[in-house]
Amino acid sequence: MKKTTNIKSSFVLFPFIFLALMVSSSSYANESSQHHSTKGHSSKQMTNFGPGDHYQHKMDINISEFKKIRDISKKASEVPKPLNRNKPKKVEIVLEAVEVISKIAPNILYHYWTFNNTVPGPFLRVREDDTVELTLYNDESSSHSHAIDLHAVTGPGGGKAVTEVEPGEAKTLTFKATTPGLYIYHCAAGNPATHIANGMYGMILVEPKQGLSKVDHEYYVMQGELYTKQRLGKKGFQKFNSRKMIDERPEYIIFNGRTGALTNEDQLSAKVGDKVRIFFGNAGVTKISSFHIIGEIFDRVYPEAALSNPLKNVQTTLVPAGGATMVEFEVDYPGNYVLVDHALARVDRGAWGILNVTGEKNDSLYSGDSSTSTEPKKHNMNH
């Protein structure tokens, strides 16, 4: 493996090479494609960062060789309880990189790459100044090497430099959670965008020393993108398409791993008068999210998940790719409230969910007749 680069002959590539050098001790990273099938395919050496045409991920798999997961989505309610402690401690976390087959939508299958069998991966919760010992194990059935970059980590690659693991291997990262906030974590092996687009992302909350304010419900929602070879809605098994990713043309834009993940029995719920907190992240890899709840106003928004100086009374908040936000609000009226990316064309690609609120109506706040009227009413427009 070459460790030097001819700057003159590769001037146009300098920004990419420099960025790769900043992430690891070498300009290159090996991404093993060691799929254990009759077709198989060989390992390739490839740069971590661009240019786009250099990396075209193509892979034929035998889906019978991968674990089948009935529901890939992480439940929005699966958030660890507030820590409620006043001293730092050592926290041990184990994550497993597992590649599985599951449904994007009914009758549409996909080869997801996951942390702990769900998309997003587990919600991690630690306290400011905790020492975190995180072990990443790569399941022996995996077709690729995997690694982890936690945006809460200060150090090379956010942990990637010491956690890249081949199938069947495990490595441990130890770091101190120095800075409170809500952070994304994601796979950073090989071509990171490919690993993230296939589902390898999650969030870690570093609670401030004083903790967070008390609420009645906390929910965990992440927006992601899927780049399938076939068009939106095509039935059957769908392969990942790297050209669509490079061209920034996702077929699906989804909340919590698949279409409909935050509906029916998996919808968010609250009662009138409850205070709700949503931890919202955007895995990307190409789109900015305009997070909004139809019929609700956020009482407080912590922009880009900085846990100080929240904004008040916000309708829609921008969440960049690789970024997060924390929103809090009290629900005042019963009914269904729709979570969306307010780039509303994305609703048809899967980016929506439901918050169901039950309780007593307040006619002074909201009233009207939703039944069909055959005779239009006259309105006095003089104020």
C-alpha cells in the first residue's frame, strides 16, 4: 500500500486525499467484500473519499445466506430512561454490525446493513464526563468490514481509526464524553456514504451534568435515504444503486428504516397536557431535512442539537445530513398529528409518521365542522 502521493500529478485530488489523511493514519482504507456465497467477490482497495467515479459499489448476494428480520425499524419509544445521577461513571456498550434482509415496504425486500439488527441502531445515553468503553463486533456473516464514527468523540475518525473490524472480529474504543449534546453515530468503513445509506446509523445523547428537563414522553426518530436499483414501489428484492447515491437521487426517504415505521401500532402517542420530547436525527447521506409536525408548534427547539439557548415557538427546523435536533412541546388538543420532512414531495417517498393524541377537546382553542356542507356560508370579511 502506497503511503505517499504525487501532489503534482494528482492536484485535482488533493482535497480528497487531505481529508482521508485527517481521518486515519493512511491515505487509503481497505473495504473487504468477503461475501460468503458461491459467487463471492474479491477485496478491493479504495479511497475513503471521492472522486465519485472512483467508487462504484456493486454486489451480488444470495439473500438466503443472511438473517431475515420481520421489522427493520427501531421503535421510536425505545429510548433509555434519563440517567438521574450526579456523578460520572464508566459505561460499557456493545454494538454488533449485522447485515440482514428485511422489508422497505410490503413485498419490497432490501439488504440492510445495521447496528444491532435495526435501523436506526440503538439510542445510546451517557452523561457528561462519563468514560465510555464501546465494543464493536462484526457478525461473521457480514459481507463487508465495518467501523464506527461517533460525532460525540474527539479523536481520529470519531473512533473509526481503532474500530474497523472484519467479519468475525471485535474491537474496543474507549473515550470520554466531554461535551453534552445529541450526536449522530454511523459506520465509517470503506466508503462511509454507502454504509450509512444501507442503514448503519444511530444517535448518542450526552446528557449535561444537570440532566434534561422532565417530560412525559421521549421519542427517537431518524430520517434516512435508500438508493434502490429499481424505481419507487417496485416489488421484490431491491439492490443498492451507487450511481443514484452519487447523483443524490434516493428512491425512498424514510423515518426509522422503512415506510410506515411510525404508524398504526408503532405510532407515537400522548395525552392532552403531556410534554413531549423528540430526538430527531438526519442520517443523510445527501438531503437536508425540514422537520415539522403538522398542527403543532415546537415550544423549544435546540438547533443542531446544541443543548443550550433553545429557540422558542418554532414551526419547522432544519436538520443537516449528519446532524440532529431536539424538540419539545406540550400537546393541547386530541387528534392525529403528522410528522414530516416539509419538503413535502418526500412524504410520498416515505418520510412521515403519526403522533396520536387523546383526551378532552378544547373548543376555545380549535373547533369546526368537518362534515360535508351543501350550502356555503356567507363570511363577513370586515374586521
